[in-house]
Amino acid sequence: MQTRSDPRITAGVIGLAAIAILIGGAFAGLLVEGARDFSGAWAAFDPYLFRVVRFTLWQAALSTLLSVGPALFVARALSRHPRFFGRAFILQLFAVPLALPAIVAALGILALYGRAGYFSGFLSAVGGQGWPGIYGLSGILVAHVFFNLPLATRLFLETLQTIQADQWRLASQLGMGAAPAFRLIEWPTLRAALPGVAGLVFMLCITSFTIVLTLGGGPGATTLEVGIYQALRFDFDPARAVALTLLQIALTFVVVLALTRLGASTTGDANLPVAPRRYVSAGRTETALNGALVVLALLFVAGPMAATVMSGVGADLGRLAGEAAVRQATLTSAVLAFLSALLSVALSLSLTMARRVLALKRSSGPRTLLEHATDTGAGFVLVVPPVVIGAGWFLLLRHVGDVFAIAPVMVVTVNAVMAMPFAIRAIRPAYDAASERHERLCALLGIAGWARLRLVDWPTLRRPLATAFAFAMALSLGDLGVIALFGSDSVQTLPYLLLARMGSYRTEDAAGLALLLGLVCLALVLAADRLGKETARNV
């Protein structure tokens, strides 16, 4: 078997180099700027900065508590009733927030709970005075729970479905009720998964940018990432941006390290296994309580989606479609997302192939540094959020030329690397299975390089690559982190244009754009999910 000169290892090294250049360049920008104005960067560590840190941690902790706590009981309710009409639809609906761009969800929440929202009259009547709206901490919490409660519910439900059927059979034979079953069977399993799920939600909340930017409502509700954006785009205070970025990196690194030690998956899972056979039946009272709990969770998740659709349909879609700015932003978004997804799939495949070759070469013994890097290299991007990478390159390139002129390059590269953990999750199982079947035969026949990829690997990898491509394209289409820093009148994507229309109080236009963006991203993720399920059946 060829290993030393295997082109798959070369491709993996090139992929790692690309990631290293992207992240290393961001750090270089921070170091150069910090060295140029060290006193300014040090002076930025003032009471306001630490107030931003406290709010970042506080909103993430509250969001985690409000998301994970109810998710435990919603997941248990769904687990106790593995077969009822509409259960599959509910689980599919709970996967939709994974597909929605954050700015679309934020607009739906405003349409529902905002000062002029559908519930504003009811909320004003309950409060006894005019409803002030949902901007600030309350809006951030509602949005984070909207995204993370369904995710945590699905992860907990997946955990509950790992309980062996023998335990339920024994519980049925002993006549065990709901409370003892929870205490002796379900809670030990949930307790083992709780730290990992809570840590994942906490990390998603401390790296939340779009939600806080659109719903934060002022300096009193600002997180580190939004502070970086404001320091560069509004105040143009590079020293403060450096200080905020360093704190964000340190905070994210600590959380990701804790997640790794807890064994949590930082990408989640869109698929759920088939519900196992159950031997314990829920009583009438428990069924009513579980049904009410599931309905409340369903209404909470479906509400912003329905509000987004209703507001979007009410907009003048024909006029929007005829606007040159909208058509240009749509074309720009499509091209950048296509290139980003293509690059993400290429990098992910290169790391996957190199890791497999190095593992076969080693056969036994400790992993080499290169093998370890190809295995975990894509995860490095989780420590450095997109806004942080964008800020580093913004500071580095402003001394070279026009930073806004390279907006397309930054959007494509950063979004491609950020989608790699999801793409690798789709590609790696299929490639490893194909390698297990064909590796020895390819070595005997001398098939390698492009010929092997085209003749041997492509038939097996076609669907996983399409899954990864669709998901990466959806993530890039809905991203606002990088384009918020590098966007301008000449380079606008749909999320950037949507944010601009919201900022200029053109809410009807924003609703129409949100509906368009949400439907496209949802279609891409649903296509990825369907392709992923077909791939899992074939592997």
C-alpha cells in the first residue's frame, strides 16, 4: 500500500495549512495591532469591558438554564410516548431551528413579541400598561431558547433511546410507576448526558452574535462578539477590539476544552434512531401532563416560524423581487455560499482521507501529530468564532489596502472553515466504510489519486458529499458574522441587506427578505437531512 507519497496525505496537509493560515492570520492581526498600541489595548480593560464579560456569561447561563431544564422534561415526555399521531412531525419541526438563519428567527420573534407584534395587545393587557417590546435581555433569552430548547430536547431524547429494552421489561414486570422509573432508570442516563448538553448550549450562547446584535437593544445588553463588531465598524477603536477579541478567545477555549472533557458533540445530530420497544405504559394523568408539556413546547417553537411566514407573506414580495438591490444581494449570497460550500467540502474530504491513510499506516501504537491534526484540525475553528477571525484579518489588512474590497474572499473562506465540523460528520463515516471495503484492492491494482477518487470513491461518496455541500451552503447563506464586518454598499448578502432594512425601520421589506432567506436555507437543510438518512442506510 502506498502511504509515504500518498496524494491523500498531501491533500490533508494542504487542508491543514489553509486552516492554519486563516486562523494564524487572524492572530497575527491581533498581535500586530496590540504591539502597535499596547497601552491602548491595556487601557481597554476597563469597567465597561468587564461589564460586557459579565453580561456575556450571565445571558449564556440563563439561556442554558431556560433551554436545558425544560428540554429534560419535553424529551422525557416524548420518550414515554414513543408512538402517537404527529410525533414524527414534532421531531421534524424541532429540527427546523437548526436550518433557520439567526436573523430570520430574530425577526420572527419580533413579529410575535415585539412592540407592534401579534401578542403586543395581549401582553399590554396582562401587564396593565403599554408593552415596551422585547429588546434587551428578554429578547436574547427568548431567541436562545427558541434555538436551543429543540436541540437539547433531541439530544436528550437520543440519550433516553439508548436505555436497554430489558430495563423497561423488568420495570413493567415490577409494576414500576412513572416516578420510580424516572428516578431509577431515566434520570441516571439523563444525568450522564446533562453536562455535555448544557456545555454545548452554553458555548452556542456565548458565541451568539446575530441574536444579540438584532435583539440586544443597547450597551447594557452587549456581548463580547457584538462589542468587537461595534469597536471596529462604529467606534473604530482597534485597541478595544483587540482586548475584546482576546477575552472572547480565552472564554471560548475554556468552554470548548470543558466540552471535550465531557465528551460532548459540538455539532449536535440531526437524526434520531428508531424508538425502541417499550414495556411501560403511561397512565391517564401522566399522559395529559406530558401532552400539555409537548404542546407548549411545540407552540413556543412554531410561533416565531409562523410569525415569520405571516409577516413575509404580508410584504410586497413582487416589489422586492423587482428591486435591483435585492436581486444583486440574492446573486451575491448564492455565489458566495456556493463557493464556500465547495471549499468546505474539499477541505473536509482532504482531512478525512488523510486521517484514514495515516490510521492505516500506523495500524497500532500512538497516533502521530499529523494524524491527530487531521482528526481534530477542523475542531480548532470552534475556539475562534467567525467574528473573531474576521476582526483579526480586518485589523491586519487595513494596513495593506481596502479591507472592504476583499469581503468576498473573507466570507467564502471563513464560512467554509466554519462549516467543516458538520461536513466532516457527514463525509467521514461513508469514506471510512468505503476504505474498509476497497483499500486493499486499490493497493493491489495500483489505483490511486484522481483515478481512485473518480472510479472507486465517488459512487460511495456522492450522497455524503451532497449532504455536506447542502448543509455548508445553508450555513453560509444565513451567516451574518463576517459580512457584518466586511460588508458595504458594493458587497451585500441577503442577511446583510436584511439587517440594513431592519436598521432603517423598513420592517415590511425585512419580513419579505426573511421569508425568502428562511425558505431557501430550510430547503437546503431538509435536502441534506434526507440525503444523510439515505447515506446512513446504504453505509
